[in-house]
Amino acid sequence: MNIDGTLVAKQLRDKLAVEITEFKSCHGIQPSLTVLLVGEDPASHIYVKNKVKQTQEIGMISNEIKLPCDTSQEYLLSQIEKLNNDNSVHGILVQLPLPKHIDESAIVSAISPNKDVDGFHAINSGRLFNGETEAIVPCTPQGCVILVKQHLGDDLSGKHAVVIGRSNIVGKPVAMLLLQENCTVTIAHSKTINLPKVCQQADILVAAVGIAKFVKAAWVKEGATIIDVGINRVLTDEGKSKLVGDVDYDAVIAKCGAITPVPGGVGPMTIACLLKNTLTAAKNSLR
């Protein structure tokens, strides 16, 4: 069966809209997200447009700062500093990727950890590692766990989770989140010996490698829950472009217990969890 990320994301947004109304009523504060977009990357512009639309739809303030591609790193840092010091701004997001002359690591580090709604700051990574409840968790990993629970229920204790990929954005944080859910977690990667055998042990398999149809049906345990994080553009036999995941969906769907499709699986959850993080940041600002 498919795990419908579009539906689950809508349910989360509806829940957040109610919480935001209550938050505004109790505290007189409207959660606010500011997105900084540098350059003219078409995919980034579409993504930011969707973020702005969904932010406003659930009752948050959404601000956009668009900067030209030749913006200096110093100027971008000065804009972040202003937002850090602005109490009306609860969430700051710098859309990646940035132009090559800008050091992404320096930019991420400059955002206040309390306003880092992407959850990429080293302090938030440390809070996640320590299992602290106030940690702002990266959006895609957070969405992955929500989708796992959509199929398996809230209690994941004892499940063997295999995460293919060890990036700081998805692989490592999703492994930490699954560990907090009392899963037995294996992190696999490009140097893993006999990767198919490792994957065959997984009750929960998270694929985040960025290689189209990388995970084959023979790698998948009967009845496993598959979370496909990959988004890869490939050409069909007719020469048309389409999106596929890191899992060979057509081959795996009949064998697994549930799988997230691409598109319509993890993707919609990423923005929904960004909105969730913005509300969390607004709540944390009252402490």
C-alpha cells in the first residue's frame, strides 16, 4: 500500500492551523517565518512560493527577502543578524543551495539556533543527539518518522530500522529520531559491505542516497515499511522526464507492507514540518 504523504501533510497543516489560532488567542502573538532567497534558481523559487502560500494558509506571517545572485556573504550575514535581533521573527530559513561564492556552513551557523527552523545549526543537531525535547528537528527526517507511524502506529519499539545514507540533512537525524522511538537502528552507506543483506533485515527501510531506483525488490524484507526520500529526474522510454525515488517502486510495491510514493510521499511532509518547527520556535520564544 501507499503511504499518502500529501494527505498526512494536509492533516498536519490542519492541526497546526488550530494550534496557531489558540496560540494567537492566548498570547497575542502570530508566528512569523522569514525566508531569504539568493539568486534565480528556478526550483528554489517554486519551493519558496509553496512555502509562503502554505505558511499564510494556516495563519502564520510569511516574509520573503529576495536577493540577487551577486549578493556578498557579508551582506547576507548582516540580514541574518537583523532577523536574529527582531523579536517579531520566530523562524529564519535561508533557501539552499546558495551561489558558489557564499559559504553555506557559515550562513547556517549565523542563524540563531532558536530561529533555525531548518534544524541544521550545530546546536540543534546536538540537542537532537542528546534527545532534548526543545530541539528543532530537520524537516525531512521529522516527516519520515511521522509517515512511518502513519502505517505502523505510534509504538515503534523493537523495530529494526535501516537508514541508507549518512548525510547531516537526512540520514543522521532520521537515525537519531528512530533511535528515540526505541528502534534498533543501522546506518548504511556507500562503504557498507553486502548492503542488500543489511537491507533485508529492515522492518523500516529509509532510502536517502540520491540514486534513482537504487533499492531493488530483492533487498526488501516481506512486509517492510519503506520510506523513499529520493527525488530523481529520469527520462522515460518515450523521452519524457519524470520523477522517481531511490527505491524501485514498481518492483517493490507488491513485496513491502507500505511505501511512500515519489512524488506525493516525503516531499509534502517537508514543508508541513517546516511550519510545525516555526510554531515550535514561536512557543519557545515565550520561555
